[in-house]
Amino acid sequence: MKTLQTTTSISMNLFKSKHIYIFSILLNTLVLISCDDTTDTIGTSLLAGTDIVNTSAEEFNIISRSVPAGNVVSRTAGGYIGKIKDNETGDYITCSYMTQFRIMDSHQFPSADTVYIEESKYDPLKSRGSQVEADSCSLVLYIAGATGDSLALMKVTANEMQEPYEESETYTTDFNPETEGMIREKSGSMHSQMSYTISNRNYSDTQRNSSSYVNKINISLNAPYTDREGNTYNNYGTYLMRKYFDPAHAKSYQNSYTFAHDICPGFYIKNTGGIGSIAYIDRAQIIVNFRGVINGDSVVKFSSSFAGTEEVMQRSYIKKDNSKYEELTNDAEATYLKTPAGLFTELTLPVEEIMSAHTGDTINAAHLFIPRINNDSSNDYSFSIPQTLLLIPTDSVETFFKNKQIADYRTTYLTNYSSQTNGYTFGNISLLISKLNSIKEQRKGEALSENWNKVMLIPVSATYTTVSSSTSILTKVTHDMSFTSTKLKKGTDGTDNIKLSVIYSKFNK
């Protein structure tokens, strides 16, 4: 432990109250912390005079370990499709996901009277809405990013859901709708396959490099379809259209909830072949193509769409083969962060030592830095470095994600990876340390949780909403489901790999 003591003198005639003295010290301390990662110059810029406030700084070593993440809460803005090998562990990771669809402003079909019906198929004794037909229907998956070999041949299957996922339920990454009986398997249900590569060679290099190019997987839904009531249709699009014009289902198209429960519970997009790439799907879309009549005699092409986006339920299913993560937890030199649903790093904060070293002092700042270890080797398909970390008490992890909480910077904190320091810095976790100590003090004589002074480092995705030209607020924190991996220096009793720098102040009576 390294101790740095600085006595700060403030002239009594500069301020009129004790509170102003303390505020000044706090302010100066925070400025120092924000400007410099070291504590070598603490106190040098404070005013001279009569001894009023003493400040000091100490460094504490942090113990860390790797912890298997297990099955984490699956709540993402998109989905991951494919299968890839983790070169670090040799594990194969397979990703599939479920998406529901929302009612869009553009979904509205024109009136049944204006939908074109071939004369030879029209029956005047039946309602026109029961005879409309879609020319084609497709499920389009839009690729926003990818990991792995862009030329690897992959296969995906779109499976119709029997029932929707429910918003009120919490689903984890091991929840498999197939084994849970949520996939519709009866004859005539929709199961459509498509082979693809991330780099779509159906387009030329010039087309793929153009600003207008959209990378996507187009899955046909044109096979004959039978609904749950036994009605048959030439394709899935015709089913959607006829349900729309059926008075018995007038309420089914009122909103996304009734649409999912009455008409389209969603599709489970499953990897069914190929190894080598993972595609990130930021949105999915059902597109229905049909013809309509305008100006009394002109037949034109129309389309309506239903989108699978962040506004509706989307959940990932992740499967790992022959996991070697336990071996990584025994690494004597490093701890790990791996996503999706891989490894976290747990830190033990020396709360008792921090508080007992300065009884009666106030903790003004607690600066934590976790250094990263560069990879020994890399290749074109190495996973990227986790960019955003959440620091959270170990016992709070489950409820945080289950209850859709966000970082409050009192007991939970976010930070980003810095390439300049090659690590992760939490500028001031003093409120957390004080909170943990308060819990310990309040429970004197009672058993404490074995995790009472432990915190977890978890890779996350953070969403910010812009409220003005210069202001954005944190609105969402979810587990990072992308493919990332990094090593961190391991903290032990005999090393100072991870340091917590604490700054104290004490008012002299």
C-alpha cells in the first residue's frame, strides 16, 4: 500500500462558514481526479493559511477472478444468426433468435375493392376480402454487421411460432423455443430455409460498395400455408391480407400486441447449417407484395410491411459446445471478459481496510483502473474488445437486468475502453464504497452476504436518447450480445495489478 499525505491550509478570512471550506476541498479534489490519474500532486494547488482540512491519498490492491456468466437475460435491439468457433477456447457458438413484428403506418392494405383479383378467380357470391391474394411474401433480415468469414456458406430457417413470447416474462440466453414447444409444427405451418453468405455474391463488387447497397437475407414465405383454423392460402402474405379484411379479426390489427397474439406470433430464425460467421440482424421485415387497381383500370404493384424492430419482442438463443471456460477461470495471470453469455470479472473491494485506515475521514474520491493484456496472437476472425463495462455489486446483477435498470453512478457505473490507457477506468466509485460500508455497519452482529464487498465487471450495450442538441440521457443497459473477448490483469494478494486510489479529507476542529 502506498500512502500520500498532504495537509491543506486555508486562510480563515477567505470564507465565512465551515460548509464552504468543505465544498472547496471536495471541488478541488474532484478536479484533480478528473485531470490526472495519479495522486502525486494532490493538495499542491490548494490555498495556504491556517490548517483547516487535511487531505490524504492511499492506494489499495484489488483481488479479481473470472466468473462464468451463465445464462444471462436476453434482451436485445436485434438478433445474431450463425455459428462460429472461438479460437481462444475452441468452443463452437451457435446463435439463433426470435422476432415479433409490429404494426407500421405503412402496413395498411388498401380497401378490398381496390385490390386486384384475377377475373378467372373472382366469385361474386363471396366477399371480396376473402378472395384477395398476395403475389409473393418474404421475410427479410437486414445485416448490420458480422463476425467471421464473410464467404462462409451458411443456412438459416425461419420457423413460424405457435405462440408469442410474453413481455411480462424474463427470458435468458438458454431459453430454446423449440424444446419449450413454442414452434408450430403442424402440417401446412411455415418453415422456410435459405442459404447465404455475409458477402452476397449475387451482387458485384461495385454494387456491394455503393452507398445504396443494403446487405440482407431474403427468406421466401411463398409456400402454401395452412392457418390454425385449417384455412389454406397460396402463401403467407395472402393469409395476412385475408385476416386483415376478415371482420372477425378487425381488432387483431389494432396494435402490435393483438397482432402477435391473434395473427402472427413471430418467427424463430434458426441457424441450421454452416460454420464460420455470425451476422448481426438489426431489423427484420415481412413484406407482402400484391397488385391494386387505380383510376378504375390501371393495375399497379403495391407492398405492405411489418417490422421486427426494437419496439417489439426480440430474444436470442445461444448454444455453446464443449465449453472450456472453466479452464480460463483458473488462469493465474489474467481474468477474462467474454461475450455473449461468456465470462465476467469479479473484484473484491477492500472496504474494511479502506475505512479502518482513516476512521472519521470522508472519502472524497475512489479511482479504479483495470489494465488490459494485449492478445498474444490475433487473426482476421479474432473477437473485438468489449467497449462498455458495467460495474455493479455482485448480488445486484440479476435484478438489475431483470428489472431493466440503468446505471445510477451511485452503486452502478459505466465506463468505456480506452486505447490510450489500454484499460478501463472508473473515475470515482466513492459512493459505492460508502454504501457497502454502511450496509456492513448496519448489520453488525448479523451474517453478511459472502458477496457484500464484491462487484462484477460486465460487458454491456448502453443506449442513449438525445433530448437536445447538446444533451443525451442513458435510457437502456443490456448485456452485450456481440462477440467480444479480452484479458485483464489479474489482481491477487501479492500483486498491484489493479489499483484503487482513494482520496480522504478530514476537517480539523
